[in-house]
Amino acid sequence: MTTHRQLGQTLLPDARLAPERIARHWNEVLRLVVTLKLRHSEASRLFGRLNAYARQHPLYRALKELGRLVKTEFLLRYVDQVELRQRMLLKRSYPFVKIWAALQRHQD
């Protein structure tokens, strides 16, 4: 199997996504999303309770992995789609640095 480094790629992955972690807890993730969407509970209350548990809580880890997946998909689209980059840069409301900083805040 050829590695990214052997292919001469300069942008190298430093970690792998774990989609099985998301799949294993998908029902709980959906339940959380529906609860928020239907406004049965406030996001701050739900995430406060989730953060009260150890960061090793399975739902917390599944949500974090889902966030990494969304971030990765966005960055790949941003790099691949000239129109998306142009649209964002023309608006000047979302310069790449601002987007990257926001994504980094949500990653931690």
C-alpha cells in the first residue's frame, strides 16, 4: 500500500477518523439532535450535563468524532471547489483564517 508521504503529498493526515464510533452511538446522537430541534431542552443544559461527565463519555466522543468528520468534509470541499473559495472570499465575512480558527475552537 502506498502512503501519502511516498506519493510526495505535503498535506499529510495526522489522525484517522473513527466512523465506527459515530455509528455505534448514532441513535443517541439523533436523539440529542431531535431534542434540540424540538426545543425540549436547551443546548446549554444538554451540553452542560454531557460535559459534567468525563470526556471519555461515549456520546461525547461520538459527537467529537462527528465534528471532526464535518470539519474534514468542509475543508476538503473548500480546497476542491474554486467557486466556494471565491464566494467566501468575495463576501469577506468569512476569510479562511476566521473559518479555521472557528473550526479549531469546536475541535477542542
